[in-house]
Amino acid sequence: MAESGKGEMSQAQHQGVLLDTSIWIRYLRRGVDEDIKAEVKRVLLAERVFTCWVVKAELLVGARDDEAFERLSADLEALQQIPITPEVWLGAARLGYTLRRSGLTVPLPDLLIAQAAMVGKLQLWHADEHFEKIKQVVPLETKPFIEGRCPS
């Protein structure tokens, strides 16, 4: 369960989990991180995993071949979707603007993923330091799986 504090909310307050591409990659690779695989499998079985088109596109771009692309696409379509609406785009732009004013530059896909998680009231699982930087400025609930850090 996440600790209480800026940018975090209790397990009961969020609606589910948005898995960043960085977590999906670790989950889908053979023999990588068994702890991440077990955590992801647990939330998948509980039907608490959401996705958005930014994550789906990033994953599909990396498919090995046509068969893997089609299989992954079908698997991702089965998940609950957070739509990337004009409001999410605008929120991501505002977030990027605010971060840049604070001296932080974050890639647009990460801004969209973070904004989608906040709009959907989802906990964002990731292995990407950008999200921890974003969390310093806005109320983004995260569960980091970054080397040298324990998930909260």
C-alpha cells in the first residue's frame, strides 16, 4: 500500500492500476524480474489493470513480428481503457509547461501517461524516474519499480 503524503493516496482511493510501458516490458520479457511479474500477474488476475493508447502504441512498436503484434494488440484491447481525450492532452501540456518552469523536461508520452493516470484516479506503476519527478509537482500516485528502490 502506498504511503500517505504529497502525490500519494491510499489503496482504497484509487480505482486501479495503470502500467507504464517500462513495467510491461519487464513483465513480458523472459527471465527478467520475477517480483515484477508476480505483482503484475496479481493485479491482472484481479482485473484492476488499465491501459491507454500511449502505452499500447509504445508496446506495439516494439513487437518482434506480425504474430506478436497481433497477439499483444488483442491482449491489450482486453484491458480497461483510459481515453486520451482533448482534456488529457491539455492537462499533459499544462503539466509539461509547469515542469519546465521548474527546470524539469519530461517526454510528452510520459506526460500523457501521468495525466491519464491522474484523470482515471489510477496508481501508476513504473520503472522510469520521470514519473517520480512529475510526482513532486502534482498529485500523481505511483508505485516505482526502480533499481535500488523498493516499491511502496
